[in-house]
Amino acid sequence: MTESTRDSRSGSRHEWFVTTHWSVVLASRRSDSTQARAALEKLCQIEQLKECLTSGGRGEPYAQLAAKLGMTEGAVKVAVHRLRQRYRQLLEEEIAHTVASPDEVIEERRYLLSVLSL
């Protein structure tokens, strides 16, 4: 093998490595960007839907929320349901830090929500 052949092969490998590495970097950045964009969209969606947690059905109709968010009314209902479940879970976790026993958590949550709905 001549020296010029060896140089061209190593240059080729080097170019391949650089190109492959750059492709991975770009794909990673794109993935991070896509994840960040998805997280931001989710946050905006939650901001629009959080009114449903406390409105007691007196808030904006689901059909209007769906139009604003580019979702179907059914998808809004599911999102609100999941948001309520998660809110309940987080609320109960916080309440658990303030009561003497786990048996008191649900009772305290019900009391707290009744006070807030006055």
C-alpha cells in the first residue's frame, strides 16, 4: 500500500467520523429542541386547562377550549380528567405532610376543597 493510498483512507475515515459525529450532535439538538417544544406546548395547555380545576363546571366550555388549543373536545375532556387526577395526587401528598395518619388524608382533602368552593 502506498503512502498516498493510506493517507486517503485515513482522511476518508476521519471525514466519516466527523460527519457521523456531527450528524449525532445535530440529531441530539433536534431531539432536545423537539422535547423542549413539546414541554412548552404542554405547559401552555395546562395553563389553559387549570381553570377547569376550580371552576366547578362554570368555566369556559370544553368546545371553546378545544378550539383554542387545536384539540378535539374529547381530548380536552381527557386532558382535564388527567389534570384533576394529578392535582388530587399532588394535593394528597402535601396534605400527608400535615396530618397525623394516612387515614386522615382523604378527609382533610375533602374538607379543604369544601372550604375552597365556598
